[in-house]
Amino acid sequence: MVFWLTKEELEKFEEEVIGREVNIDIKKVNVNDIIPYDKNPRNNDGAVDLVLKSIKEFGLKQPIVLDKNNVIVVGHTRYKALVKLGVKEIPVIYATDLSDEQIKAYRIMDNKSNEFAFWDNDLLKVELESLKAVGYDLDLTGFSLSDRDFMSEADELLHSYTEKIVIPNYVPTLTKPDLSLLYDDSKYKELVKKIEASTVSKEVKEFLKLAATRHIVFNYRNIANYYAHSGADVQELFEDSVLVIIDFNKAIEKGYVDFMREIFDSGEFYNEG
């Protein structure tokens, strides 16, 4: 096992962080007294109904975190789901041990951290199959039927390279997502900045910047939704770029098989952002 801290740093961490007194008392607060953070950078409206289903099935296992002024630090989606359920009082925890700067950072980190995890699709399939075998409603896992079909059919594609593929039908939401929600180019921008600051030749820089585009992560569910709300000219270009699959024969022609292999090998098959 590799430790990030030296013995002295670990002792200090245990004393100052783990050992400090933290207010973990769970209180119930009237829903009308809770204030959503007006600068929350995370668009979570699309997840509210799913979280609502989760709360109805499993109960509320994570209280909402508030600051001293009753402004939400963590839990905006749970809050919206509970409001939609008609709950009058909501369990909360107050983050009284954090500074204003820490609260802002915590709010961002809580949303960003899940982007660094990815699914082990083989193990995920085992778990889903075990639930399916006992008749459990798999929609309550957060994976819709189209998600599960896509996993199965993409797996078949990667192993057989046949045309026996039924591309999943995504049901579009009522609103068209912002273009910024279709991709995450933070790593790409970081690399380009480093490349530009280097002393290598112009030709090498141009090559490295092209290579850096590999680190742009696409959110294919949002892409499919954006496609559904776009005009024919945009849809045609999305199809040509293999961002959506409408005609499987054309997808083969445009390199879809290699494209899918790249997604699976990267471990970024699902990234909801």
C-alpha cells in the first residue's frame, strides 16, 4: 500500500482534521427556510426525477448540507426532489466547521469528483444481471433500458464486429442542453496551455495540440438530446462525425468500430458530468 503522507504529516492530519470536533447533528429544517445557492455551476435538473425515485425506494440516506445562512452547500438535486415530493421538513447538516472559501471549494469538488471515476462494465453487468434475475426494477439503479441495451450491443460490437446491432433510442427531454454540457475540454485546455508555453518547434506544437484533442470527453446522452432538438443541417453533421448513430452501415464506413474500441479502452464509456 502506498501512502501519500509521511508519518509526521499523517499524525498532523489525524489530529487537525479527523480528530477535530465537527457538528454532525442532523436537524430538520422547514423546506421554505432552505436557500438554493444562486451561483451553483452544476445543472442538475435532468437528474431530479431519478433522485426522486431513489428517495422513494431507498429513503433519504444523505442529509443536505447547509452553511450557517441555510444556503445549500451540497444536495441541490436531493432538495429539488424532496420539494417535488411535497416534503415539508428536510434533514440537514450544518457545515459550521468550514470557512466560506472551503464551502465554495467543497461545493465544486462534490460535483467534480465523480467525473474521475468510471465503470468496470464487466462487473456492472454481473450486478445488473443478479438484480434482473430476482425481478428487481433495474430502472431504480439509474440505468435506463436504453443504457442497458447500449452496453449489451456495444459489447457485441466490440467482440464480434457484426452488424447485428440495434442502436438504442434515447427519449429526448423537453429542453435542449447547452452546448457546454456536451463535452469536457478542461484536460485538453490544460495540455494546450502547457504545449504553448514549451520551447519546442511550431510544427511539434501543432502536432501535440492535435493529439491533445484525445482528452476531450464527450457526454453522449447530452449529445443525443441536443441532436434531437436540432435542425436537419446540424443533425447531418452530427451523423457525419459519428456523434450519433442513425444508419449502422454508415457508422461502419465512418469508423464507428474503431471509435467504440477507443471509448472502451479509455474507461470513459459513461461520463454524465
